[in-house]
Amino acid sequence: MTQIVAHRGASATHPENTLAAFEAARHQGASGVELDVRRTANEVLVVHHDAHLADGRLILELEPETTPEWLPTLGEVLDVCAGMWVNVEIKNPPEDPDYDAENAISLAVAGLLTAHILGESGLDETMSDADKFAERVVVSSFNVSSVLRIKEINPAIPTGLLVWGQIDPPSLIARAVDNDFDAIHPHDILVDAAFVARARDAGLAINVWTVDDPARIVELATLGVDGIITNAPDRACAALKKAGLA
């Protein structure tokens, strides 16, 4: 069954990437959330899309005393989203001012996820570590090297290739397979029946972003994608229920 994943939380109704947005995503029926991760000056992982705050301050330069209270840490979001599936997107593009060529951010993400998820109560203790991670998380990024670093550190953590644009779909799927990723996360414009068939044949999960149109959400679920990332999980869940797909 296709799961509804709240893009930066329930961002259509709440400020994105905030604890309130993630709490609302659960109440609106989402089974998962998508979020963005960056680092502060003291290497704390915080959830924010852009490299700068709205007031212009660079997140990488934030110290504990200057970090806004509303800016959540990744650990806080994982706590709020306990029992939900979480797509952690590492924000590390080379053109950003906080670019981390050594991918130290990946080391921090892998360490936090390992400690947090394997330490959670409620997971079946007979499950393998890989299955526990698969129940709870996938790590993606536009920066392939950041995701590859995750795989080097802990191969049990599921990884996804995040792609954008109208690049040849077979080459995108081949890249995901060649790098031993578990999933491909295509932009909506790339996804049709042929794309889904190719990805399925390659053994990849498919999580599509970012889709708010109810008719398209139903179409994607009918095609059999694994996840639909949306700003409006309440409307997405209602659309699937009306179509008998939830």
C-alpha cells in the first residue's frame, strides 16, 4: 500500500520543518515525514531546508546560545515522529555556503540514527538491525557522496537516490542500482508506468515528490509507488480513502 509522507511535516497548514508541522502530520493521517538536515557550529543536527535562517544568519555559524528555540534538532523530530517512517534528506550541495566536502554531516546522521532507532522501545527485538532501520528511516540527498558515506558507515541504514529534472529515467535507475541504493526518489514529472516498471525490475522502492494534486496522488498510488511526499497529508489521505486505496 502506498504511504503518505508529509513534506517537511504538514507544511500546507504549519510552518515547515517545525515540531508543530511534524506533530500535525501524524494527526492528518501521514504514515511518514520528510525532513531536511543541516549542522550548527557545534555539530548539532538541526532540521531546516535552507543554509540560512530567514534573518540571514548561517545555520553552520549558530552557537547554542544563538540557536532559535523553534529550530528543532533531528533527535527531537525523531522523538515526535516515533513509530512513523522518516525520510532524512541531507542538505549538502556543493554550491551552499555550509558545503561539507568530507561528509562529516553523514557521519553525524548515521551515528544519531543508529543510536536512536536501535535504542527505541516498541520495535520487535527479533528483527535484524536492517529490518529495524527499514521500518523507520531512509536517508537521501541530491549529493550522492553524502549518501554513499552513510552506506560506508552503516550499510544497514536504507538509502535513496534523490533526483530532479527530465534526465533519462533508465540512467537514473542505473545510477541507483550501481551505487547499491535501496530506493529512488524522483520528482513527480519523471514518474509514469514505464518508470515504475523499470524501478521495480531493479528492486528499488519508489518515493515520489512533491505531489499535492488529489487526482495525481490517486494515479501514483494506482501505479504502485511506495510513497508520495506531499505538503498536504490530510488531503492526500482523503483522496486515497475516497478512491478505495487506503
